[in-house]
Amino acid sequence: MSCETWQEKIDAYVDAELSSDEMSRLDSHVRECPACAADAVRGVQLKRLTHSAGKRYTASPDFRKKVLAQIQSQPSRRFSWLGVPQFAAVAAMLVIAMLFWNHNAQLRQRDQVLAQVTDMHVSALASANPVDVVSSDRHTVKPWFQGKVPFTFNLPELQGTPFTLLGARLIYFEHAPAAQLLYQYQQHHISVFIMNDTPELDRELGKASLSRQLSFNVETWDAGGLCYMAVTDAEAQNLGTLVTLLKQASAKS
Amino acid sequence: MNQQARSPEMFEELAVPLFDSLFNFAHWLTHNREEAEDLVQETYAKALKGFSSFQLGTNFRAWMFRILRNTFLTSRTGLQAKMTVPLEPEEEEGPVVAAVTEETPESILLGRADQETVQRAIEQLSVPHREVILLSDVEEMKYEEIAQTLDIPIGTVMSRIARARRALRQLLQALPVAAKFGTGRSS
């Protein structure tokens, strides 16, 4: 299929609105076509920017209370016949609403972090030089980071596994140096980001989990004071296998 | 559907979590905090009143956003926007194809664009483009949900998103210099 045909689908690709068949065909095309790859990167960058910039306005606490009161002043409260005082029911609902809003705020922060690493993964793949150090040997890649990042980490032995280490590069994440490792699984690439696990990052990411970000699978976890984030367009199950190997390696340190 | 399913408690359970998103969307549409508050309040009042007609099992978020948008379009600010900008300018044009280029100066520009510049660019989009960008990228609605919210076919959603992003890119390319000297910033 021609580039022009794919260009029409770039937005739907970025929005994960293509069928899985079209998605994988466009994935393959993007790997071979620098022009379409550049467009895909621009699309992802723009979506990430608008996602973050668009969350701009917050209601005042007074207005929030006013609307909540408007909704909650409706008759037929479910607790009234149970003899529970009205004010207790309202207070409980306010607490629940506050917890929900706090939870939503954390989800938004988490989304922003995951969007950032997904963007870095896509940018690296679209780059002519996706890695600074090209090596499949973990004993070459790990020492390369000495003096570049303020931490050290162990990498797994991949002999006999379907994964290959392609290399790594130094990145800056939230103003601090961090490591990005690039692995290959069949035709898919997997970026593994390793950085210091700061309280801010901990708060933003919450518990370890697997999630979807612009059709990519993203898994996050922490170990040994470090925060790990793995991003790929490969199946979640395959990502999980590499994550298990990485966790086992970090447990040895 | 029984009466309990459409109780005020049910409405509260569904509607309260949407408050932040509705307010943000309303503010982007009106460019004004007081008008946004009026719009959100009226939306909740209308939704509460019409909740008995809401079909459970269908998309409640799309229903709420549709009420807010329709309320906005019939407000003074919404009518002014309608009169100054054609609401359906793009559907008559041909397919949208982004410019093919291997060089990515725009990519570099996007990488450097700060949040305020992007916000200024979004502000300058026409209402149809602004709302589709907000629903897609900020609210992360799927095309089908956006189609329900805006009451337009999915094909129109796709072409409108493509055109809105193209307009946003053009604004971002034009804005950095202006942003440097700009002083105004809405609340």
C-alpha cells in the first residue's frame, strides 16, 4: 500500500482506532518508511502534548461543593428510612467523592508519565541511531552506564530466550539521567527504562501494573530502589516474560 | 428498567466522577470561568431532570457531554461562535493527507513546545476543531463515543480530527514567536 494511503490513516493509528490487521500492517510499514515513521512520531508527540496541555482548568472548591449539593439535595435518600442521620450520609458521600477525585488525579499523573515513556520509545525507534551503545552483550551495556547514571543495575542472561538485547542509550527523565535499554522480540521492539525510584515517581505511578498507552503495552514495577518501565507493541504476555527475566536479574543484585 | 435503577443515587454515582472533565471542557468552550460554571450547573440540572429518559446501558459520559455541548451551542457565547465559524467546514472537502516529509523540523518543534504554547494554540482552534481535539486527546474518548457526543457519523469524526490536528500543527508553527511576546492568559 502506498505512503499516501497510510498517511490518511496516521491519526487513526495514533488513536488506536485501526483494526488489528491494519495496525500490524501499518506497524510494519512504519518500520521501513522513514517518512511515515516521522509522521507517526509527530502524531504521538502532538497527542501527548494536547493530552497534557488540555487538562488545564479546575473548578473552585466552592463551585464543586455547590454542584455536589445540587445533586445531593434530591429527595429519596436511600439512608433516610434506615434512621441514619442525613448529615452522616452526606459526609460519607463527600469523603467518597474526595477519594475518587484524588484517585482520578493520580491516574492523570500516571497517564502523563506513561505517555512520556511511550513517546521516548517511539522517538528512539524512529531515530537513525536508536541506541548510543550497540551491543547484545549485557557485560558491555551495563558498564557503559558507569559514571553516566547515579545507580547500577543487573541485566538478565538472554541465551535460550526469544529476546535479544540491541543496545542502550542515556536519557533524561524528569530532569535526571536514566537508562533506556532496547530489546528485540521477533519483529517487535521493547524499551526498558530504568531510573531512580523517587517519591514523586512513586506517587505518580502508584502500584506496579500493566496498562495500555496509545496501543502500546506498558508495564511498570520497582525493585532495589529503582523504577522500571517497559514499553512495547508486542503482546502483553511476551512483555511479561521479559519483565520476569529482568525482575529475576535485579533480585540477584 | 425499575425505578431504583434511575434513582437520584444512581445519577449521583454516574455523574459526580465526570465533574472535573465537564468543567474543563466547559471552560475550554466558553473561555470564561463564570460562564463555564453556569454551563456545568445547567448541564447537571438538565441531566438530573432528564435522567428518567436516559437509557441505562448506553454511554452516560457521551450523554452528559452532549447535554453540555448542546447547552453551550444555545448559549450567547455558543451562538456567537456558531455565527462566526462554520460548524461543518471540513466535511465537504476531500480526504486529509498529512504532508510527507522525512525531515522533521515539526517534530523538533513539538518536542520543544511548552504547555502554555499548546494551550494558546488550542484556544485559537475553531469550536468544532477544539471540541474534537479535547474529546479525543484529553478525554481519551474512542471515535464511536465522540460520534455519540457530537451526534455525527464516525467518518466525520475521523476527518474532523485529522483537520483539527493539521490546524493545531499550523498554529504551533506560527505561535512560538507570538507566545514569547504574548502577555494575556485566561484564568
